[in-house]
Amino acid sequence: MSRTDAKTRPPTHLLVPVTAGLVCALVGFTAAFAVVLGGLQAVGATPRQAASGLLAVTITMGIASVLLSWRFRMPITSAWSTPGAALLLSTGMVAGGWPAAIGAFVCCGVLLTVTGLWPGLAKLVQRIPVPLAQAMLAGILLPLCIAPVTSLASHPLSVLPIVLTWLVMTKLAPKWAVPAALAVALVVILIHLSNNGNAPAASAFIPVAEWTTPTFTIQALTGIALPLYIVTMASQNIPGVAVMAGFGYQVPWRPALVATGFGSIVSAPFGGHAINLAAISAALAAGPEAGRKEQRWIAGITAGVAYIVLGLTSTGLAAAVLAAPPEIMQTVAGIALFGAFAAACASAMADPALRLPAAVTMLVAASGVQIAGLSSAFWALLAGCLIAVAISPWRKLRKASTVHAATTANETSSG
């Protein structure tokens, strides 16, 4: 192309990565914010504290996306830990209540940061067999994915429009299926609130970041912090690097983990549970739809800015959602997790030699049982690993570990 052609080329080509970044943020936020709110409330947050957590985690992941994309000229997007929020939903309140949960969030952020600084910890996590980590996630998600079925049976008039919208959009435009279901759910919520006179006060729509001083308990560490760290690494960070590698990007492993880990620590006292590298939504900013490869970093920055704006406006949305019947948002949360559940099940059962340990892991995690104050996620992973070691050669377990060539290469190259 001549210099004259370059000068006369319309600037509209920049709209492509900008639009892709906006879509990435909108889909990422609307598809799972109900899961985040539900998870924070499950571990003891009041509606105000849950809204603060949503605000904190959204703004933090927006800032991380902007900084990483700008620094490395790659569309590196951050996201909240959706599997981690699902874990909180299944775990429930631990000893010490909400301050103890905040302490667990801080510990998780520290572990994520240390993983970026110390490669040995990353390698240790990557030795957990993929099928067992995914089976634990599938077990955590199973009760949540059942919620739309039970809600449909108990509240058909409220839930049926949401489910039908999701089904239709799954056929027509899959990536917009959950946002469309959320839009219908918001209409149902507005109708419910207007009929019952339960609309939130105007003051509830003002963004407020509420500080909670963390406390630290053994139950919160083993029941929330460690499982949250494992599912965030195994289901978000490692797949996120793999997704980016599929589009020709080598994510700087250590700086990305340090940035998201530090962001998690900063947002934790305000209720943020964890941020990490985006996995599924990363493809929206890093794929061909985001324009020419050398300009896709603009999509990452745009997504980050959009997340910040969404975070500042999330308080009012959270207030309306939290004032609605819980069955409505349980339905949206369950629908949002269908894809993650299906992928986790497929990965858990992929290796025939580990199907039995994976099945045990999934069932123990789904049981919700707590023994000695430790959550079912902890016991599920422990039971699965013990059975796997008993019936499988250690060499085969190492082959099934979460070590990926792309991750190893990035860990080495990022220095």
C-alpha cells in the first residue's frame, strides 16, 4: 500500500478493536455478575457489602486490563474469578463470618502474587492433574446449575421467560445468550419491584466502597482461600494463557500474575474476591474479530476502561438485583455457569485412567459436606488425589497434570 493510500485510509479501522473491547467487557460483566453477587452474599456479605465487592473487583480488573494491555501491547484482559465466585456460593459462611472471608480473599491474592514471583509455587499447582481440578470445579458448579430447574418448578411465571430467552439466543447468537437472559430477568425484577413497592431508595444507587478489616481463621484459609486459589489458577489463569497462545500471543506470565494478584489484594478489603487473566472472554478481544493483530491491544484497553465504567454504575444494578426474589438471579447464575459446567465435565472425564478419581472428586465437591470446618472442595481434591495415587502410576498422573507447554514457555520468557 502506497503512502498516499495510507494517508487517505479512513480511521474507522480503529473502531474494530474498540468495538471488540466493548463487547468483551459487556459480555464478561453481564454473563456472571449475578454469580459474584450471590457468592459474596453466601459467605456473609450484606447487600451493601456485596455491592461494594462487585464495584471493587470490576474496577480492579479494569485497571489491570488497561495496564497490562498498554505495557505489553497485547490484548491482555483481566476478569473476576467466576469459578471462584461459584465456589463461594457452594461453600457458604465460615467461622468468623464476612471479615474471615475477607481475610481469605487477601490470602488468595497473596498466593496469586507469590505464584508470579516464585515459579516453584506455579509448578506445584500445575502438578495437580487436570481431570481432578476440573472435576472439583464441576462438583462445585453442579448444585448451582440445578437451580434453574428447581426455580422453574417453583416459580414458573418468573423463570420461564428467562429460560426461553436463553434457549432461543443460544441458537441465534450464543455469546449473547446469557446477557439476553439477564435483560429479561431485569425486566421481571422491575415488574416485581413495582408491584410490591420494594424499589431500592435513590441512595442505594450511589457507588460506595465499604472497607472491612480482614480477620484470619484456619477454616477460612482451608475452606475458601486455598480452593479459591486452586480454581482460579486451574480454571482461569492457565486456560487464559492457553487461549492467548492460540491467537499467537505469549502472555508475560509473571507480570500478569503479579498484577492480578496485587489487584486481588487491593480489592479484597472492599469485598473483591479475586481477579485473574480472562479465559473465555479473552477471545473476544484477542481474536480476529478485534481487527489487525498489531492493533488488538486497543481492544484490551477499551475493555478495561469499559469495566471501570461498568463498575462505577454497578451499585444501582446490584441494589435492584439484591432486592428481587432470589430465584430469579439463581436462575441467571445457573444459566451463566452451564458452559463452564459442561467444559469441566468434559475435561474431568477425558482421561479414562482418571475417570474414577475424577468422579469421586466431583461427587464429594457437589455434596457440600463440611468436615472439621473444611469445605467440600478441599476434601474433594484430597479424596481424588488419594484415589488417583492409589490406582494410577505416578508417571501417568504427571502426564495428566496442568503443565502446558505454552505456560512453561511463557514462564521462562517472561523472566
